[in-house]
Amino acid sequence: MNRVEKSKEKYKQLFGDGVPAAYATDPDFQDILSRFIFGEVFYQGNLDDKQRELITLVVLTTTQTLPQLKAHVGAALNVGLTPVEIKEAVYQCAPYIGFPKTLSAINEVNDVFKTKNIPLPIESQKTVDEDSRFQKGLATQVEIFGDVIKKMQESAPSNQKHIQDYLSSFCFGDFYTRSGLDLKTRELLTLCIVSSLGGAEGQVKAHVQGNKNVGNDKETLITAITHCLPYMGFPRTLNALACINEIFPEN
């Protein structure tokens, strides 16, 4: 099967029998897009379509390409992702892109869910309360990054210690501890989020190490970043791959 046939098969699997609107106005461009994304990138590496659509959702949320996000929410449902998994992937973006952008993405997700008659709100995935979110978040940080977290907290200047506390209680306590997605998936999605931000190579390296620590191998990370390429472009992709190669040197 050549890449044209592959792209048509994959597009139908994701989006049904419809034809992209761009074929009416920009057929050459749409041909390039379809063949590259759906005929090449989707077939590279070791991720399944559910993992790929989760990655697509978080990158489109991060880059705020909301019409495409809405289309991929439908695709995510078509490949078997649950409403919980879709919501949790979008929620995972909040500590890295902020609440306003995340809320804009949530609105798009909700619009699709309403058209599909998916009841809202979906079931809660919360596992912490006000008394436990800091300690459980800190424990999750240590599980991902090791004892360096405690050293970071101890060495933080007194006027910046609250930021370290927020990382533990908010980023990792409020989000990473939620059910619906496992830890390896959340950490892989976070790598894709920070990679697609651009200019966050320090955090990219940290999350490459975090992925390594939780059991995501180099091939998985390369495949994930490759899948981000059509949505975030070559500069950010190459920067992320450089970070991966620094943490996982080539033999």
C-alpha cells in the first residue's frame, strides 16, 4: 500500500467518509498535508492510534488550533478513546499553558460531546483533597524525577518556595494524581506539551528524564515527537529531539 492509499484509509478511520474542505480551495496543499500526516507520520514508530490522538489533542490545545482540535476530538472518539481520557488529556495541559487556553479547548471538547449526546459533566477522576494534594503530588514528583525534587525544594529561596509548593500541590497533586490516564501516559503527554510550547528546552530535558524514569523508552519518545511534527513544525521538533538525544545518547 502506498502513502496515498494509506492516507485515505487512515483519514476514513479517523474522520469518516467526509472530504476535507480545503480540497475545494487548496487541493495541492491538502494533498501534501494528507499524505504526510495520514500516509507517513501515522505509520512511523510504535504508538497506537489512541496514543497518537491523545498526543494530537494536547498539541492542538497547546498551540490553540481550536477548529482542528474539535475535529480531532471526533477522531479520538472514533478510534476508541473514552470521554474521560479525552478530558483528562486536555486537563493535563493546564499547568503548562494556563487556564484560559485550557478552558478554550475544554469548550471545544464539550461542543463535540454535546453533538454526540455524551452527558456532561463526565465522572470525576479526582483522587486528592485539600489535605492530601500536596503530599500526594510530592510523592508523584519523586516517583517521576527522584530525590532531586526534595533538593530543589530545600534549595529554593524563601521568596520563591511557594512556586515549588505549587508545583507539588497543583501541577502534580491536582492533575498527575487523577485517574483516567496512567502515569506513563501523562508524562508522555507532558513531554509533547512542553515541546510544542517552544523555548522550554530546560523543561523538555527534565521531562525526557521523567519519561525515562517511568519506563518510556527512547523509541517511544522519538515516535511521540515525530507525531507532533505536523502540528508544531520542524524547529520545535528538532529542538525536542536534541533534548531526547542528550538524555538518551546514541550508542
